[in-house]
Amino acid sequence: MLTLAAVGRSAVSVVIWVWVGLAVLTYLGVNVTPVVASAGVVGVALGFGAQSLVKDFLSGIFMLIEDQYGVGDTIDVGDVVGTVEDVSLRLTTLRDIHGTQWFARNGEILRIGNFSQDYAVALINIPIALDENASDAINAVTDAVNAAAQEPAINDVLLDSPTVDGVNSIGLDHMLIRARVTTLPDQQWYVTRELTARILTALQQNNIDTPYPEGIAASRRASD
């Protein structure tokens, strides 16, 4: 609705200014008939130089019809990820996480990823040192995310129960355990932060190590 209002204001503004301009000319005694008649000729001449503008407007119209995104949505347009602050038929205005305001021409937006539609997924990858017991690590992570999911502030934004996929991959110095949960739109980052903190605490309480940088690991082995 906010998007429709923003685009509507843009279109109405153009119509009003054109009407006001013609009304002022008429009031001043200027015959506007030739002006209106010549608009078609001028339009053809300008058309060759306004193809990008037409492309922007058409893209804005299709964006609106297809409900690709709206004001308040967090989107990825390729070069920028940010929250939509304003939408017109020609431009989409974004604000990124650093507070920078970006103006993207609708015709130049080739792909859109919308983080704010339907649902989102919080995905947490937890590196565990290779010399740790995988089952113990998986159990600690599972207990941590399940306990966190019972907290009202977190539970209110979840759409299902957390899942721990187990060992997802193995690197030179670590195994990677993955946990995930479906959340309300735009809540995946909050849930990721909260679950990561709970998982880290659980690993520390169970004396389960995350991988050390090579130099530190060598010193640690020597001290052991």
C-alpha cells in the first residue's frame, strides 16, 4: 500500500504540473492548442533520446503490478542490499546497513532478491575443532537451539522448530555443523544472532572447542 501511494504521488504530481502549466498559459492569453498539437511531434523527437526513461517507467509499472517489493522491504538489487524507503515509476530509493542512501533506476535493476516476502531462514554454520566428538557437538548445538526457541522473544518470530543438520562439511582443521530455522520475514538476522550466542555459550559449557588458528593450535598442543 505504501508503494502504491508513493508511485501514485509521482504520477499525480506529473499530471498536476502539466495541467497547472497549461492553465497558467491559458490565463496569460497564450493559445495552448498549438502547444498541445506539437506535443506529439516533440514526443517523437524526444522518444529517441528518452528510451532509458521509458524503460525505467515500464520497469516501475511491472514492479508495481507484480508486487516485487514495496516500501519497508529489505531487498538485494545486485550491487546494494538495503531497505526500500521510496518508490517512484523511475527510481527506487534504498538505505543500506551503513546508512547510505542509494538511488536505483528501475530500468537498471536486472534482478531482485526480497528478504521480506512470505518467510525467511536463519542459517547458522558452527565450526567445531576436528579433534572434538561430533555427536557431543551436535547434541550441544541441538539442546542450545531448542532451548532458545522456547524463549518468548525468539519463539514469537519462528515459523517452525529449529533443525540441526549434523556435520555439513569437513575442512582442514574443523567440521561444520549447520542449524537452521524458518522465521518471519526480516527476522532471520535477529534469530541468527540470538542462536549463535546460545550455541557459543553451550559449547563453552560443554568444553567443546572451535578451531584455533594454526599458530595458536600448535602452541596449545605443545602446552597440553
